[in-house]
Amino acid sequence: MLFALVACRLLVLSSAFVPTWLSQSAGRHVCAISLGTVKCWGSNGSGQLGLGDNSDRGDTATEMGDALPTVDLGLKLAVNVVAGGTHTCAILDDLTVKCWGLNTYGQLGLGDSSARGNQAGELGDVLPPVDLGSGNLVIEVAAGASHTCARLFDNTTKCWGRNDYGQLGVGDTSNRGDATGEMGDALPSVDVGTGRSVLGLAVGDLHTCALLDDSSVKCWGSASDGQLGYESTYGRGHKAEELGDHLPVVDVGTGRSVLQIVAGDSHTCARLDDGTAKCWGKNGLGNLGLEDNSNRGDAAGQMGDNLPAVDLGAGRSAVWLDAGGEHTCAVLDNLELKCWGYNAYGQLGLGDASTRGYLSNSMGENLPSLDLGSGAVPMHLSTGLYHTCAGLGDAIKCWGYNSDGQLGLGDILNRGDDSSEMGSYLPSVVLQGVVTSTSITSTSTTATVSTSTTLTVTSSETTSTASDTATTTRTFTSSTTATVSATTTISITTTATETTTTTSTATATVSTSSSSSSSHTTTSMTATVTQTTTTSATSSESTTVSISSTSRTATVSETTTTSSTSLTATRSSTGTSSSTSSPITATGTSSSSTLAGSAQDLDSHAGE
């Protein structure tokens, strides 16, 4: 449900910059971050969206885009956000962390059990940061169903919230954070062993795992399904003698080291140094991708070299993983995306509701890659309870269960369980712009595409134990030459309101002369024009669109000359524009009732 490595980005504000939103999913809500601001949508019964009420967002078209408020973080900017089952946490630019939503077990770390974010006036500067002790700065936060963990600047880890299975790693089963005196310096760090430090976290429903500085993994909490990977169903962490040097590392195979660790509800997956992925824990629905439904890690002889790697296809390796409630996804070295496990709601994005990964011959070459639209490259991956989201650089697309609007498409219709719902038919989440209700009665598309593509993936990870830092660099280079012939006929009815204010200042020098005299006049004029235009329009049209991909830099010069009087006004501007319309590689007809759109672009940027 969440990532093991935190990403911090330089925040640059520019009126000409189109921000990229990165999403984090869990439970039945999604949050996205861009330029230090956070927006959340989906289930909001406990205030987990941070909007001062408990109304869901994203289940009605007019709730998205500019109508979706940003979370009030006070005077601070966010550098990362994570979504738990029914709560949300954000790391701020001063490296503190704030949490909101359900707080039954103290998972917000505020010393009580009262929810935050479901009433007006509870967020912003009124919401205190989590007290993690004197001078402790947060560089990673991970949120599970009902508990939260933070990796601090010294690479120690503290956890708070629900603890009935020892998932906090403090050597008992008492909750932390739900009463005064339990946080701050009174909250102990997790003992991961002598001389060891934590470089990454993964938090599930009732268990927690840590990636250590020696590229090993240790897990604690419930082991009911083998999710700890210790070949037993006996949990760890509820006694002090079960932690530290007494807590073994997970055996992932001879000579193998771990680069990334992720956790679903009751299963765990690791990305290894050879590019393979190994998963253990609950497997009733093929979550582990081993073409059976037997749990792994709950009995002797199942781990280490006996644990098969997930078959991702001939010659393929994983460059990123994420785990949802009972499904798992991987971005491959060819930048394709594959998902397996539970699929009743289309969360695998394969155009049907058939579960993958528990039947023979359902993995490897037989497991299709997801169609996210022509040219779409998954740069970011985020899975929830029964849904999945992918960041595509300038857009976010989500599919799967949508009962609470967690797909952000302005309705409650599932996506991904029908063949006509993925690819170019799957809209992006609209997080900016004026959202309208657009009825598309029919779409008939025929396209012929000839494409030559060169993709280069560089993935490097460096760990330095001397300075206790971890640096992860992922570079994606895509060079594509495409010849596209596509015709799309769309019948739409759109209602949009747009207000435009334009202020321009121009200076012109006018020279006039007469052929009958020697007189010569030179006049300088400066004019400032401010124009405000408000347009409200309802239109019905049938449009034929030719689709292509262009990127250009242009210098514009305009010259106007009259016959008797020479008036020369030169306007020069230089700019760069880049636009891409993905070629459609399908022939067919589909219909849809309502989609969320923008007044300027129908596919705008973007628990429980």
C-alpha cells in the first residue's frame, strides 16, 4: 500500500509550470502532492481527506479540479504524503509530520483518540505535529490500517497507534499515541539490532517491516498468514526478547540483498538486487503471484531458496513494486506495468474481473501488461485496498473499486473490469481547472500507428553505512518516433464557464510623410488595454480529430503595414510548448454516461 523509500523534491513555483501530482493510496482514499500542496479524494467518513467534514469527494464530477480544496497545512509545505486505512500523514518542509483522520488507536500520535479533519478548524496551524522527541526530524513516514511509523534523521524508527499484535515493535501490546505521556521522548524506538539502522519502511494491516542498512529485512507484528517471513505463524514484537538481535532477518535466498520492501494487508514483497521480486504471506487470491493459493512464510522450508521469484515474463525484471489489500503490482524494466492477485473490481486493470496469480499458467508471458494509453509510462505507482493508481508524469490514472469516488472520476463506477475502460478510454484524474459534466453519446475510433521507440532505464541505488544515508536514483529516458494516422469522431455536449482577464501594454512609433510636401511627422504612442471576458457556453458538436504528437519552440513576429501611412508594430515573443495526444490503437464503438472533464481539456492533469 505504500512505498519503502521517501522522495523529496525541489519546490519551484512558476506561472508557466504545469505541476506534476504524485499520488499515495490506501484503504478507500487517495492523496496527491504537487508543489507542496496536498489534495485528497475518496472515502472521508473519518475526515481522512482533511477537508473539515466527512463528505466523500470524487463521486460527483463537480467536486474535482479547482473545486477540490487543498489540505490546510498551515504555513508549511508538504514534501511527502501517505494514506493509511482511514488516516493520512504528511511530512512538512520543516521535517515534522502531521496526521489527520480516524484516531481510535492513537494512530495520529496526538495523545488522544479523537479524530481530526472531520470538523472545521481542526487543521492548519491548529493541528500540532506529531511529537517524536527532542530534535527528532522525520525523513520517512509509513501508514498502515491503524498504525503509523516514522523513520527519523538518525535512521531510527518510532511507531504509534494500534499494537495488539506487537506491530509497533516496542516489546508489548499496548497502544501508543492514544493517551497523554506516550509520545515524544517517552515513545521508544524500535530495536532492530546492534549497529543496525533503518533505511526503509513498509506497513501493512497488522505487521511492519524495515529495510536495514545491510540490505536485509526484519519484520514484526502479526504472522497469522506468514507475512513476517519467519516460516511460522508466531508473531514478533509483543515481547522485548523478540526484538533487537533476537529478531532474525527474513531469508530471501542465498547471496541475495533487498532493494525495496512493500506490504499489503497481510502479505509482503521484496525487490531484490538481481531484479527479481519475491512475496510471502497471505496468498488465497494469488497475491504472491506463485500460480497457487498457498500461503508462504507460515511453515518450515518455504523461504530462502525455496521461495520462488514472481514470474514477470522472459527476461523481465522489476524496477518498482507496490502492494494493495490483496493484489500486487510491478513496474518492469521495459516500463510496462503488471498486476496480479484479487481482481473482483478491476483493480488489476486488465479489462475483466478475473483474479490472476493463483492458477497455473496465469503469470509470466500469460499475464498481460496494463494498457494505460499509447505512450503512457508509469513513473509512480500507488495501490489501495481494491484500487490502483499510476502517475504518468503529467497525469494520474486510477482504476478498480470506486464506491466512494476514490478513482477521482466524478462518479462511483468501477473501472478496469471491462475491456472498454482502460487505455485511452480511462480518463485522468482532474485536479486542476474548471470541471464540467460531459456526456459522450458515442465514440467511433480507427487508428493506424507506426512507432519506433527507444527506451532506456537506469536504476541505481547506493547505500553508505558510514553516513547512514540512502540515495535512490531512477532515470527514465524515452525517445520515440511515431507516425500516426488516427481519426476520432466524438459527439459531446459540454457546459463550461471561463473568465479571462488580459492586460497588455504596447508602444508604437509611427512615421508619416506626404509625397506633395516635405513634411515628416514622428509620433510615439503607448497604450494599456485591460479586457475581462466571461463566457458561459453550452455546445453540442461532432468533431473529427487528427491525433499526433508534437514538441516545438517558437519565436513569433508580427508586422502590419498600411498603404498611405506606414504603421509598423513589432511584437516578439519566445516560448516553448509541448503537447502530446496519445495515438489510439483500437477500432470500435463505446458509450458512456458521464465523465469528468475540464473546460479546456477533457483529460486534464491531474480504507475505509
